Amino acid sequence: MMIVFLGPPGAGKGTQAAKLSAKYGLPKVSTGDMLRQAVAAGSQLGQQVKAIMDAGDLVDDQTMGEVVKERLAQPDAAGGVVMDGYPRTRVQAEFFDQLLTDSGRGGVGLVLLLTVAEDLLVDRLSKRRVCLQCGANYHLEFKAPVSDDVCDCCAGGLIQRDDDKEDVVRERLRVYRELTEPLVAYYRAWGHLREIDGTDSIEDVFTRVDAAVARAAAA
């Protein structure tokens, strides 16, 4: 099954996609992972992506579409994938649907929209801290390190990323609404969109996600 996660920054898409991937044995495919894999492969497409990223530019829809096409052609994606972070716009969604149709996959099977109030998203992201050394994530309220500003895993220093600062978070949310609301409307009209309340614990949210997947698989 082809499953797409939608939701604003901080909604928990990556966490829920990873849990779903582990339970059903479907590869979790994120935008960042796809771009890094394309660059690491050193192909002509990978070199093109690297040049765009090195210049500090956003990867355009057409190039991103080619990256997705290349990733879905890999053997582990034959039985379906869990998409985390793609598509982000209606243009990307239309390309993705056409790609699935052309490859005989029949289209997206389920779209899961994680919904969380904006103030809670700001709180989640602005209180996040990341280890400079190993990349471990912490939250000052829900997953605080034992020692302030020190990673429990490797004793590396913890920082607040620039894009987790409150003013930046609110701008990210504004951009999300601008770009993604048409995408949500697109999938809602298509009929396979399921909204999931993402405000509770990770396990409670996953229970809802898993139930939605089970219902879609049985339909």
C-alpha cells in the first residue's frame, strides 16, 4: 500500500511513519533521505541535486519528482512505501499520482493528516534540543536530558536549531498552511484522506494511525 503522511512541522509525521514502517515492513521514505541517497549514489540526477543543495536553493518540483521516481524504482519499494514529507504541494501530488498510475501501482492507498493546534506545535518545536555530536533529540518538558545542555547518549552539547526558534517556527507553519491547504483539499476530494488527532502520546496517536490503515486495507 502507498501511504502518505501529511501534517505541519512538529505534528509527529516522522515518528508515526517510522512506527508504521516497522510494523508493516514498508520502507519509510522521507524527502531528506531521498535527497541524501540521490547525492550519495553519484548519478547524474544525484549530481544535479547536489549542485542545487550546495547553492542553498530548494529542489524544484520537477527534480524532486525525478528523485521520487528513482527511489520508488528500488526493489524494497515494490510492495508499497510510507511517504513522509512528500508530496508537499498539489503540483507534487498530481505528479505523484501520475507516476503511480504509469508504474501500474494504482495510486495512493491512504493519506493520513496529523492535526495539532498551532500553539502546541510551537511549544513542541521551540522546546526541542538536538545533540551536536550524535543528533539525539530532546524536549525540555517531555524528554529532558539528565544534565542541562548535555546529551545523555554521548555527552555532546545540546543546541536549539535556528528553525526551532519561535519566530521561525511560526513562519514555517504559515508556509505550511499556504502550500499544503490546497493539497489537503485535493486529497479530501479524492476521498482517501483520514484526519488523525496528533495531540496525545505517541502510542495513542499510533493506535489511531494503525486503525486507519487497517480500515483502508480491509476496504
